Amino acid sequence: MCNMKPVVVVEAERLIRDQLALSETATMLCYLGDVTADPQHYHRAWEVSARRSARSQRALAYFYFNKAKV
């Protein structure tokens, strides 16, 4: 089994990081968390949004729920 990321995922991550370099928003951080499967980005989105981003909390809940299933 190959551990390489698909080209589409690599390109999406690059585009999201480019946008974050321009303006760090909770939505873009959540997108980055979705692409990289790294909960750190959802936590950062929560902080950037002044603890108002429902999407970041929902994504964290899904992440930890699915992690517990494994």
C-alpha cells in the first residue's frame, strides 16, 4: 500500500495555505483541517473566530468521534 497523498489533496492543501497566507480565517483553517486530518487546525480556527465557529467545533467532534471508533 502506498502512503503518498493523491495529487488533488496536495494541490488543495497548497491552495488553502496560499489563501491563509493572505488572510487567516476560521473557514480556511477548517478546510485545511479537513484536507490534512489534523485537529490542530480546528483548534486554531476556534481561536481565530473568537470562539464563535460552530464549524470548527463540529469538525473536532467528528474527528474525535471517528478516532474513537477505530
